[in-house]
Amino acid sequence: MRVLGFLDKNAPRDAARLSEAYARAHLMLVPSRADCTLMVVAEAMAWGVLVFGADVGEIAGQIGAGAGRVLEASTGPQAWADEIEAMMGSRTLYEMMADAAFDRARTDLSWEVWSAGIESALREPLATRAVAPLPALRAVSG
């Protein structure tokens, strides 16, 4: 297990370290006790890295079914270890879950999916709402 600490993705050296870590990782642990939506979960899954996270905030929703494991926030270290051991003990299960993580990141957690959802949410009410045309603009000389 490696703890990388804070990495600034805008710094080329840190971005390279993060990419290397994702490429080498088998799983990511997110044993948070409180969290909101974490970009790190989507990023890890985009590399096919399984995420084991605590059931707080939106972590469970991000991981989804079959792409990792969600444990109660009060789960102790031994139970985390048991879950990891069970998953890593089956290469078939591990590969299935890694594929599911990658697919989930691509189909549900990407910026493209997010922006398409925002666009759709904005277009629908605008399409059904009568909007008065804007008045003609006058040129202003300086």
C-alpha cells in the first residue's frame, strides 16, 4: 500500500506520478467518514481500478454495482481486509470488477456524460417555454 499524499494535477511531475499510480494500482481504498462526490473515484475507475469505499456521501452512487465494494462507514479494518482478500482471491472476479469499473467510468462518470446531461436538462425546459425575442441591439459609437 502506498499513500501518495497531495498531488497537484496541474503540476506536470505530480500529474505523471498520479498517472503512474493509477496504471499500477489494483484497487483504491476510500475509507472516508464524510465525503461529497469524489473525482478520485471516477478517475480511478477510468483506469480500471476497483474502488472500495465507505457508504458516505455519494461514494456508493459513484461506485455502483459490480465495480467495487461499498462498506458501512463503521466497518473496522479487519472487515475491509476480509473484503479485499475475498476479491483478490479470485482472478475472474477481479477482472470482471475491473472491467465493470472501467465501463462505469466511461458510460456514467465522464465529463462528456455529465455535460450531455446538463445540456439535456437545460434544453428541455427551454424548448417547451415561450421566450420573447430579444429586442434589436443598437450600435453605440464611442
